[in-house]
Amino acid sequence: MKWIKDSLLDIIFLLVIISALFYNSSTTFIIIWIYTGLLLFAKFSALFMPFLQKRAAKTDTPDWIYHIIYGLSFGLLIYLEKWYLSAAWGVIWVLSIIISLKQKNKNTK
């Protein structure tokens, strides 16, 4: 259950995105934009900085949990017709896959 603690922030923001389905406010989307920007920065940084990849690899969270979180976020934002946000979450999802594959390749060598 330690993986829940590791992915708690992503789960919270998934809940924020879900709440936007029912309570459509500009404040909610500002919060989502800020988190999206920070997460994009973190993913791009991890892509090019090996020590961040090592740190990310220490999590107990299975990859499929992040795929579910990012996929749901991506799909919900498309449903809400927030095209730029959904594109950003699509990039986050793709970068996560690339980073995960890099980590798996390093572990098999």
C-alpha cells in the first residue's frame, strides 16, 4: 500500500479534474494548469537527467497505475473540450511511457 502514498498527488489531481465535470470554474482550471505545467517540467527534466530517473525508479507504484491516472485525465479533459490541457496530458502520458521504457532497459542490461 506504500504505492498509494507515492501516487497520492496524482490521484488528488485526477479527483480535481473529475470535479471539473460537475463544478466548472476557472479557478479549478487554473489549478489544473499549474499542476500540468509542473508535471510537464518534471517529466522533461527526468527524460534528460539520469539522477531524476533513478529517483523516480524508487517508487513502489506500478506503472499501470500511472497509465490509468494519465489516461483518465487525458480522456476527461478531451470530454471537457479543454484541448490544450488534454494535449499537455497526452504529452505527459507519452513521456511517462518513454521514461518507464528507459528504466526497464537499464534494469535488463
